[in-house]
Amino acid sequence: MTPESHSQTPDRPADDDARPGPPPGCPAHGLGPGGLARLHESDDLKKLYERLREEHGPVAPVLIHDDVPLWVVLGHAESQQLVRGPAQFTKDSRIWSALRDGLVKPDHPLMPHIAWQPMCAHIEGEQHRRWRGAIDTAVSATDFRSLRRYVNRSVQRVVNRFCEAGEADLVSGYAEHLPMAVMCHVLGMPDEYDDRMVQAARDMIRGTETAIASNAYVMEALNRLTARRRKEPQDDFTGHLVSHPAGLSDEEVSQHLRVVLIAAYEATANLLANVLRQVLIDPRFRSQLNGGQMTVPQAVEQLLWDEPPFSTIFAYYAKQDTELGGQRIRKGDGLLFAPAPANVDPRVRPDPTADMQGNRSHLAFGGGTHECPGQDIGRVIAEIGVDALLMRLPDVELSCDEEELTFTESIASRHLVSLPVHFTPRPQQEITQAPGHEAGAGAPASYDWQIGGVPRQAKAPAPAPASVGASARGAGADAAVAGAGVGGAPDDGRSPAAVPVAPPLARSEPPRGAWQRFLRWWRGY
């Protein structure tokens, strides 16, 4: 899609810049030359993508910052063709017409995403195979049982920070911390995980004025790690990159570590927050999990369909004149790979609210030669992050109305700002202990969460209305016996309004059943 592909607006009067633009909500709002939609000015990208699908079909012309033209691929089949057609499309932005023609300035807001860099995400052919082969080898060497153990222990560490308070923000206090703690461990630098590293990663992704300084902070840590592994090889992700037969230089190792760290962190933080949000706002979704109709891994896959961590991925470029989705694509045109609209393509998903259990054909992790290499690591973090948190805090509830939850939205992603919750305050736990809940003061009578854990306790029956004499004492005694069975107090002769049943204590010894022993082993305990 060259600049000439779109008609330009006629010359405007000299004072036209002073005229107020169309207000938000107006059909003309966010439109640029040729009547094309400006993605970066949209108030609701989901609605915009559906309008573009109606007007243009599965591939639509759009504009990004500075009115740079691109195609956005909205169709599921067309997206597959884009990522699986290396003869037609490439990730190498050096062939992009808009860049060669000077339309994309050095200070363009999206330049950090689209500028060519010496890494596997921006190159094809033999060099891509060399770099990607090293990353794939490092990923394949991951011990997933040990990883599950570390995720569980990281959950314990992070939840211990707020479990006694009875309230938390599960975005800033949990979803943004757990993935960073785990990824620092995976790369081989667990000591680098702290609040500063989390803040630097968030700052880089948001593209703020301090993003360059934050990038320097992260790179300093990765450079130290690379140099350390040269001197002291270890069996971790960085160690495998350094020792790979491809012979990556220190700079190549550090740059690829940055891509792996930041991409995996952002994707997993978004995924974890989205799954927890769905559990908290949708009683049907939560009951399916609790009732066994849906497993936690299936819940994660459902959210990869509904809320992919990245709405769009920058970018692919046409290596030759071709056709895609009924549109004529010229050599050098840029195309946005867009998992969010492609996942709700009516041709593959007529009902966007339908459950997609067991279906992994979503595009959340891309596809083809550039498919996300660390997606299984991200899944483990998200799955255990949800299950273990709800085992620690089974009565967690949202502290605001669903409508009050807000998102920051960019072309690349839709990020939940906060997820305030409350729960029964609970004591800290040893990190080596399997996540679970313990009885505490004011513990609720029953819990909604039991996936992989202790069976749900039935509520104690309400006592019969007290009359006089023995009947009242009998009702109180029955209730006290029911409570005493799980650690309640003996009957004191009074008839309480209701007697709560405390949850069973978290077990310190391994479960005895073969299936339970297997689950405990699989989770790393």
C-alpha cells in the first residue's frame, strides 16, 4: 500500500487548521486523508475493526501516526496466510515503502517496534534460522516440572506481600509481578527481580519519556548476565544461548534476551490479568471452573481467544505484488497482523461469545516461522498463577463494579489498569508449601474455589427458630456439633443465628490417592 494508493485530501484553506475537528463519537472522528481511519485515534478499536470489516472485508486500509498508511488484516484465514507465507511477506522493515520514501520519521512513535534490529523477529532466511534455532534450543531445554515448582513458590512470595491486608490490586500487585519474577528466574538472573525491574519493563512498553532510560536499565542487567554466563556457564536459558553452536555474540545474546524478557512479560501479565478479571466478573465462568466443566488451562485458552495479550503485532511487509483478502497489495506495503479482530472473524466464530474449549487455533501467539517461541512458558505462568492465587484466596471478590474497571488501549495491546479485590485476611505461608487456604478469624462459611484442592464445604443448616427450653438448646447443640466436626467450639447452651463452617486447614502431608499424588508431583511439590 504505497502512499499513492489513497486519494489525498484537496488543498485546504490557510486557516483550516484552526477549525475544530469532529468530536469523539462522530463518524468522521479519527479519519485522515482519503477518509481512512486513524488507528491511534480510535476510542474503541474493537468497534473500529468491526466497522472496517463491514466496509472493506478481511483486509482494510488504515493510517497510523503521521498518517502513515498500512493494511490491517482482520480475517482469520488471511492472517494465517500472512504469517505462513514467507515467499510473499517478511518481517524485515527495510523493504517498507513508507520508510524508504521518508514518510516514517526517525522520531515516529512506533519506530521502536518497527525499526529493523539485528534479531530473529526482524529477519528471514538463514540468519533467522540461526538466531531462532538458538532460542528454540534454549526454550526446549526448559524443565517444566521445575518451572511449575518455581511459579508456585513465586506465587507464595508475591501473595505474601498482601495476603494479611485483606485487599489488593491484582494488576499492579500480582499480574505485573509474577511474570517478571518467573522470567528473571528462567533467564538466569533471579536476583535482578525487584520493583525497579517491573517498573522499567512497564515503562518501556508504554513508551513514556523515560522509556530510553528504562531500556538502558534493563539492558545493563542483561549485559551483566551475558558476561557472567560467558565466564560461568550454567544450565539456564542464557547459558544455552551463550553456548549454542550458532555462536551468538554478546550483543546478539543480550538483544535476544531483551526481546524474550519484555515480550514474555507483557504477554503473560496481560493474559494473567484478563483471566483473573473474567473469573471475578463472570459467575458462570467461575462456576464452570469450580464445577469441573472447565479446567484452568481451558480457561486460559478461552481468554487467548477473547482477549489476546497483543491486539496487533508490528508488522509484515510485502516482498512482491500480491493479493490478500480481495485487496491488491503492492511490493513494499506494510501489514498489521491483528490477533484480536482475527480471533472473532465471523467466518470461523459466528458467535463471539461461544466457548472455545479445546480449540487452539487462535492467533494470540502468532504463527509461522515467527510464532512465539515461549508460549508454553507463558501458559504455565498464567495457569498456575490463576489456580494458586485462588487456592490461597478462595473467597476473593471484586471491590468495584465491573463497569468501573478501565483499560489503557493502544494499537498494540489493551491493558487492564487495575483489578481491586478484597478477601479474608490470611497469614503468610512458607514458599515451599503448596498454595492453599487456612482457617482464620472471620473465615467465610464456604469457598467457591476448589480446582485441584480441598472439596467445598457445605454451609451449616440454619438453626430452627428458637422457642423455649430444650428445643432451643437442642438446635444450638446440633449446630455446635456440626461446627465441632471441623474444629468448632463445644455447645455453650446458646442458639446462634448461624454457625459458620470453617474451611479445612491446608494439608502439610501429601495426599494419599494416586491421582492426587500425581497432581502434586506435576505441580512441583
